[in-house]
Amino acid sequence: MRFGLLTATFVLAASAVQAQESSGGDFSLGGGISTLGATLEPSLRLGDRWALRAPFGAGSIGLDDKSNGQDYSGDLDARGIGLLGDYYPFAGSGFRLSAGVFLTDYSADLTSDGVEFGGVVSDVTAQVRQRQNLMPALAVGYGGAVGRNGLISVTAGGLFGDGFDVTARESTGLVPQEDVDAEIEDIRGDLGDLDIIPYLQLSVGFRF
């Protein structure tokens, strides 16, 4: 529900941004790829020094990890929407410093087949879920013109969260839960302490 409301807000904001053109705003729309997946990025340039961007992305990638010598694999699903304020410290340059906030949903189900627990062979699934969905963001990047109306946008930074919760289940129902939890302890340790999620983005677009 929150993503539905945010998407509606995003569409309304984009319409409002387009309306700013008559008052001197410089609206653009880009598309590309980011660590959230396929990404759309409307932006509004506010003079030589400032801009606003609202990237929205969604996608899925393969993820592999290891715990207690067992290989775990699955898909990492990601989606999110952000609002970034850009500051261009050098007039006429595309270099920028950015700060803002993202609402994201990262999740994964990682499975390992044929895990042995004291003679019981079972399949184990580790469920990975974000603890904190609303995260502040800091980044650096470049936003510049290509030709008369084209543009390119590059961003590299981080989303500051609170790591991931990792829970586990096994397929037979015969293994004590504490043994299952011990099996995925390495994954829990790796992802539980992942407080900064990298954010990388590359897009090209058109200035209206």
C-alpha cells in the first residue's frame, strides 16, 4: 500500500514539475539502471547550483552466499523511490553533491538443498528482510548535457539503514529450530551488520 501511495505521489510530483517549466524550471526525464534495478529519474534543475531528483527503480538479481560450508542461492528483489536534493558547487560544472531519503524494499529467499542435520537431510531456506525501509542517502555524481537536449546522470553513494533480519526454515519439520538457526549464522552475521547499502545509478535522458 505504501508503494502504491508513493507511486501516485511520484506521478503527481512529476506533473507538478512539468508545470514549473513556465516559471523557468528545467525539467528532464531519464531512464537507466541502478542498484534498485531498472530506474526512471525525473529531475528539476533550479538555477546553476541546485536541483531535485526523484529516482524510482525495481528489479531482481541473483544472489549467492555461504554458511557453514553450504552454498545458498536465490533472487534478491529490490524496489524503491527516493527524493534527492543536488548541490552543484562549481557553476557550469556537472559535478554534484546529493542528499535525501529513499523508501526501499529489499528482500531475498536463499535456499540450500541437501543440508544434513544429524542424519536428517533437509532443504533450508533463509529469508532476508530489511529492518528499516526509510533510509537517508548521501551521494556524489555528475549530471551534464549531451548535445542540445540530451543528458547523462551518474550517481554513487550509500543508503544508511539498520541491516537485515535473516530467519530460516527447513523442509522436513524434524529439525529443531535452534539447529536451523545455527546453520544460517554466517549469513545472519554478514547481512545483519550491513548498515550501508550501496547506491549506484547511470541514466540517460531528455531535457524538456
